Amino acid sequence: MKNSASLLRVLAAQLISFVLFEVTLESDGQWAIEKYPVIWAVLGIILLISIAIEIAIHALNNVLFQSLDDAAKERYLAAQAAKKTTQFSGIKRLYKKLLDSKPVEEEHEIILDHDYDGIKELDNNLPPWWLYGFYFTILFGIVYMVRYHVFDGPDQTTEYEMEVAEAQKAIEAYKLTAKDLVDVNSVVALTESSDLAAGKAIFEQNCVACHKSDGGGGIGPNLTDPYWILGGGIKNIFRTISEGGRDGKGMISWKQTLKPSEMAQVASYILTFEGTTPAEPKEAQGNLWVDPEATQDEAPIEETPEPENEKVTDSTTVAMK
Ligand code: HEC
């Protein structure tokens, strides 16, 4: 008994220190013991110390016991034995109570008359642990029915939708902190002057050779007019920068060089060219861009038709708008 009690105490010490570590150490959703493997070592030391303490106490008891005279030894042993019989008596009593079965000696009181070839039946009470569980299910059923069928609590679909909406909010919040998550579907024109300044710097560094620093165009088309070969608007411009222009025209894909946030910045900067008058503007190329989102609420990103003729300068496209 002494040994099993010591074992329990040692295990308890381990468990308590483990729980304390997990509860007190900040580990961002991870197990603390995974994040700080040194905890293993600390737990090991605690294990050694608690074993040492148990051994020391045991040895001390032994020495004290040996120092007793015979009568005292006997009294001590008797006390120990008495302690053992009353050990866990509360738990044992509770266990019996939850079973509520008749002791074997009293079974004759509850035996039923049937006798099936020598097999007899006892009329035991329902075990209280089972009975209370059964009452609980009835109570649960009533509460459930009232909550969901009388007062129309949220059903699975609604709960699902609520969770999705919450997650959506969390994603939005996360996207605000993680700017590089923008892609062609989520990009919006940035208006912060810091973003536009960054876009300008990127443009000056990478794009002016072909588009001129005022966007007037050279090898590349004029970016200041409302005519776009590959589609205007933030999404199309972002896609052109990210994926490049048509094969062989000279506009490469920039997604290997620029981060998504940088492409969004330079695309937003390009939008600020519109309406300015560059020093040597290149003639308009492509189609007049009408923002579909200005008229429709939910505009899918524009599929830009491959223009047959680069230099669409006739007036029909304008008139058709
Ligand atoms: C080597 C020259 C060159 C460089 C450098 C260059 N471009 Fe271009 N760009 C072009 C050409 C050529 C086109 C036309 C592509 C086509 O016709 O398919 C173009 C088209 C574009 C368009 C679409 C214009 C339209 O009318 O649809 C945008 C937007 C654009 N470039 C932005 C940029 C940005 C931003 C950079 C810098 C990160 C850049 N370009 C760097 C040559 C260049």
C-alpha cells in the first residue's frame, strides 16, 4: 500500500507540474511542451526529486518504526491495518449506492417465482446511476424541444452560416494585416499616399523604360488615356502586371519580381495617371475602358477580348459606349 500511494503521489506531482506549465506558459495555440522542449528536462528533474522525497520519507518511517519497542510496534501495525480497512470508504459507499443491488445473502428476498429450468430472476431495483442518466435524457429532450422547436433556435444550417460569417470576418481582418494575400480577385485601388508613393517608386525603378515616368508611353502603351489594350480598372491592370501582356509584345510577367502588395501599389499608382497630360503622349491603343462596377454592383472581372487591331482609333467604340 505504501508503494502504490508513493507511486500515485509521484504521478500526481508530474501531472500537476505538466498542467501548470501548460497553463502558465504562453505558447500561441501550441503545446507549451512542444514549443519549449526544455520542459521535458524540468519534468524529468521533478520526477527524480519526487522519487527521492518518497524514498527519504519511507526510510525515515522505517527508522522510526525500528526504534519502537515491541508493544508500540504492534499498536502501530494495528493502526495501519485499521486505516487500510477504512481507506476509500466514502468512494466504496458511493459506488454501492449507485448500484443499489442487494447483497448476495439477501437475494432470497427479491427472487421472483419463475423458474426456467433452474434459472431464476431477481427483482433488483434499477441502478440509480442508470436511472438518473435516464431522467437526464428526458430533461435534455424537453429543453432541446423547447429551445429548437418551440422557440425556433438556430438549426444546423443557420449555425453553419453564422460560423462562416464569423470566419469571413476573421479572414477580412487577417487580410488587412497580410497585404500580400491580395490577388486579382481581391485587389482594390489603394488610396493611402504611402501606398501611392511606394507604387511610384516601383514604377520609376521598373517600368519607366517602356512607359515613361509620366506614363506617356514608349515601347509600352500610354497609361494616361482611358484606352486600354488589356483592360482598365484596378483588377485588369493588376492582372496585366502580374501575368504580363500578350506574347512577344515586351510586357513581361512581374509576379516573380514584385510581391502582390507591390503590384497592387504600382497598379494603384498607374490609376492616378488617368486624365493627366504627359509630355509626349503615345497615341491611344485598345478600347475605351468603362468601369463595369460603376453601373453594376457585382461585376465579374472583365474578360478582355483580344483586340484585333492594336490601334483602335475609330470613333465607333466611343460612340457605342
Ligand atoms: C520592356 C518594356 C516594358 C516594361 C519594362 C514594362 N512594360 Fe508594361 N507594357 C509594355 C508593352 C509592350 C505593353 C503592351 C502589351 C500588349 O500589347 O500586350 C505593356 C502593357 C502594360 C499595361 C497594360 C496597358 C494596356 O493598355 O492595357 C500595363 C498596366 C503595364 N504595361 C504596366 C507596367 C508596369 C507596372 C511595369 C513595371 C512594373 C511595366 N509595365 C513595365 C512594355 C513594358
